[in-house]
Amino acid sequence: MKRKSVETKFSMCVQPSFIIGTYNEDGSYNFAPITWVSATCEGGNEYMLVISMFGSKRTKQNVIRDGKFSANLVNTSMLPLMDYFGTKHAKDGNKDELEYGVGCGEVLDVPTLDESPWVYECEVARSVETGESTTFFCPIRNIQMDENVNCEDTFDVDLTLFDPVVYSGKYHSLGKMLGKIGDFRAKA
Ligand SMILES: Cc1cc2nc3c(=O)[nH]c(=O)nc-3n(C[C@H](O)[C@H](O)[C@H](O)COP(=O)(O)O)c2cc1C
């Protein structure tokens, strides 16, 4: 592979798409897409979502104040919703120009999106400030998964069943499921 060096501004490459659900100070709900999302593990089955927010957006203020949120995986049919939530700032008014169903977490009191096939309910354990961004380390207290999908274990998630949106500055859909850990070592 011949490569060329480019400016570091091209760092948006390969991000998962989640819509974050929080409560505002007055108890109303708010949703906004965040794609700076990853995961880590404290040990055992104690998984954490690692999520980063820039500036002083309402979602970030709500997460700092409330210490909890939902992360709703975005599938391709939710693209209009994600685009809308991401281009309207809560400070400019309620995000009520589109219709969408809102539920509640099963373990945490967090607003969730009915349309999402995979929802994390998270609490904030720690945060790290880097300039204008804050990165939150958030133990996952519950996962709501599409009831038509069965996963045997942590490594048995066929993403194609969820049809997730992948973001890189542009929206993409996923290609094929290629196999599991070890499948390709045998073929190397
Ligand atoms: C596809 C997409 C991905 C985004 N990812 C992030 C992100 O990772 N971190 C962030 O701080 N803002 C991100 N944003 C920006 C916020 O979603 C946007 O500022 C939103 O309007 C904030 O809404 P709020 O005012 O309700 O918090 C993203 C926007 C879009 C459209």
C-alpha cells in the first residue's frame, strides 16, 4: 500500500452513530447525535462507554448535571432523525418538528428512542477535560436489544442485523458480516 501524509483534520474516519438521550433541567427530554463513542472494560463484564462532547451543547450540560444518559444506536431508517437532532441546537428551541416515540430506560431514568434497535443506559463515573472537549467514562447499567435478535455472548453480535450508520464526516451503511475472531488466522 503506497500512502501519503495528510493533515490531521482528517480524523473523523470510522465512527459509530449514537443519539444521546438526556433530560433538561425542566424535566423535558433532549436528543443529539454523538459519534465520538468507544468502549472500554474495567474487568470482568464491567463495560464502559467512552463518549466525548465538544463545547457547551445542551447534551453535554445535561450529562454533567444529571450523570446519566441513553445512547441509542442509529440505523439507516433513523438518519432523518439523527440529521435533524444534530443540526438543531436545543438552545434554539424544542426538537419537536419531527415525530418520534420516546420511552424510558429500564434500569436508569433516561429518555430512550423507540426506533433504536440497541440502547445503552449509562451512568457517568469519570470525566476528563481536553481543551473544549469532555470525555466521559460511563459504566453500562443496561442494554436494550431488538427482541428479534439473539446474541450468545459478547463476541456474537452480527451488526448487519442492526443496519447501523457509520460516520466519517459522511453517513455510510455497513457492508457484509465477515466472520469471527480466529476465522481468518486459519486462512492466513
Ligand atoms: C453526525 C453527527 C455527529 C456528531 N457527533 C458529535 C460528537 O461526537 N461530539 C459532539 O460534541 N458533537 C457532535 N455532534 C454535534 C451535536 O450533535 C450538535 O451540536 C447538536 O445540535 C447538539 O444538540 P443539543 O444542543 O441538543 O445538545 C454531531 C452532529 C452530527 C450531525
